[in-house]
Amino acid sequence: MKCKNCGSDLEIGVIYCPDCGFENHMVSEYNLIEDTEFQEMQQKEKELLKNQQLKEERLKHQQNLKKKKKKIVLILGIFAALIVASLIIFFAVSAHQKYNSFDYQYSEALKAYEANDFESAVGFADRASSLDTNNLDAWVLLARAQYKLGNIPDALDIMENVYAMSSPEYSDESPETALEFLILLYYENGDYDSIRSMAANDTDNISIYEQYLVNKPFFSVEGGNYDDVQELELSSSDSDLDIYYTLDDSEPDTDSYKYTEPIEIGDGKTIVTAVCADSEGHLSLPVTMIYEVTLTAPDAPLVTPESGTYSSAEPIFVDVPMGCNAYYAWDGKTPDENSARYSGPITMPEGNSILSVILIDKNGLSSRVTTRNYIYISQVEDETL
């Protein structure tokens, strides 16, 4: 059998020409039924082959998709890993920077302190103070947080170190409030002597210390120059306080003179230093007054009449200034406080007499002696002569 299209010889049962592919319908030697069955069988084979090809192509396509998916997943995984690694590095660097940043640590300490999270405040403030050892605000904040936690000795150690620094400077914390905090720590730690010692050397801020100290004594006479003996009284605003004083420019304590009565400030320089003491022996700050008393002896007394000869017994008068007494003696003797005290006119004696008079003031100082020579001759004697 030959191909109707190209004339090539065809084998029996071949439907398509192997040379030109033309379908051959001329199968004369076979039964139509068998031919039909054969065609159906061929068609099924074609369909099976086509289906097989489709399956293979689908499988291949699926495999290609899987490969692409794997590549995409791999790429995405690498990209994600890079992002994660970058984030880890970023946060690590950021955390490292924060850990070594004074501003960050101090800011966090402030936030924690204001939120009453004092343990966290201690941690942040401690780190901040280690990053900048000269920043007093961080040290004071650390001490305040320790105080809030009840760690008074730790807080006190920190504040003592702050005040051990020369010329401390602050920005957030004022020197006055920092000083008040230190004094409070001393007070709550029962260290009265440290408060008193600091106050004695810090007169510019004395008002900050006063509420923690025993009240100082009052002097009735201010220090200064005087020309008369002064009577000094010491007192206190609290009647339960005792007063002790010295007169030799030393600082008094409870072994010094105890004040019980007014102190007489006599001639010369006198330095009076006094303190108050409470029942526990705590002393106030000392108060010192310096007195310069210059006593002047009274002038020689004025005695009248003048020396001379008299024919009648003239009364003799002595001018006695206030605060003085006059004493007199006859016959040229020098009077003293044991001599006759002038209390009124003296009767002039007959004959030739010498009167000596002095003044002695309340301070015991004596004047120069005033001398008068009286010659009293009565008229009776003159007539006899």
C-alpha cells in the first residue's frame, strides 16, 4: 500500500506516512470493524502519550516552581538573616553607647528616682557617677537614692566625698540644698559634733545649720570699749539650757565656769566666750565678746576755801562727783578709804592745820591728794595779844 500524498510504500496497519505524515485511510485489506477498533486503540495510545507528556511537563513545571520557590525562600532567608543581624548589631551598639553615655545613665536615674524606683535609680546613678567622677549632681542623686532605701551610712559616705572635693560645682543641684542634705544625714546618723564643726567653719551658711544646733547664749553687753566697769549677764532662749563660759580666750565646755550670776568686766581687756549646753551635753556654737575697759582715776577733789589765814572758823567744803567718796585727814597725813569720810562741811580747827583730801571712785581708784593749809586765829586771841 502506498501513501496517497507522497507515494511512499506503507506497511500494513500504518495509518500515518512516516515520510510526509499524511493520514492513510485506504486500508483495503482489513475489515472495517477491525480498522475502527484499531483506530480507537491508536487514538487511546495517542491520548495516553499526550497525557503522559502533559504529566511530565506538569511535573517538570512543578519541579521548576519548587526550585524557584527554594531560591526565593533562600534569598528571603538570607535577607531576613541580614536584617536580624543588622538589628542585633544596631541594638548592641546602641545598648553599648547608652551604657557608656553619662547623659543617658543620669537621665534614667532621674526618671527612676522621680518614679520612686530607688533601686533602679541607684544603679543608673552609680553608673553615671563612674562615667563622670567630677559630676556632683550624679553623686548627690546616688546619695539621695541610697537615703530613700534607708542606707544612711552609704549616703553619708558619698556626700562626705562630695564635700571633700575642692570648690564643688553643681548644675541641677544647688550647693545650699546639697549642704542641707548632708547636714540632715549627719543629724539622722546622730553625729551632732560634725554639724557643729562644719557650722563653725561655714559662717556664710550658718542659717542652714541653726535648726539642728543648740541655741546660742545672749550677752547683755556688746563687746567694745568702755570707761567704766561693766556688769555682764548671760541668758538663753531656752530655760532648760545651761551656760558655760571662759575668760581666757579659750572655747568653753561643760568643765568651764558655769554661769550663775552677772560677770564683772573690770579694767583692761577681757575676752568672754560662752556656750549653751543641753541635757545630753551638746554644745551650741560659741559666742565671743571682747571688752576693753579703760578706767580713769578721778581728778583731785576741789576743796574750798583756799589755803590761808582766817579770823573765823570757815566751813570747809569738798566737791564730791557722783560715784565717788571723799576721805580726809589732818596734820599732813595721806588719807585712804579707812580715813574720815566726808559727809558734809568740815569745821576749820583753830591754829595752823593741814587738811589732806582724796576721792575714791566706785572702782576703787584714788585721785591725787588735795592739800589745804589753814591758819585760824580767833579775834579773842588777837585782843589778848
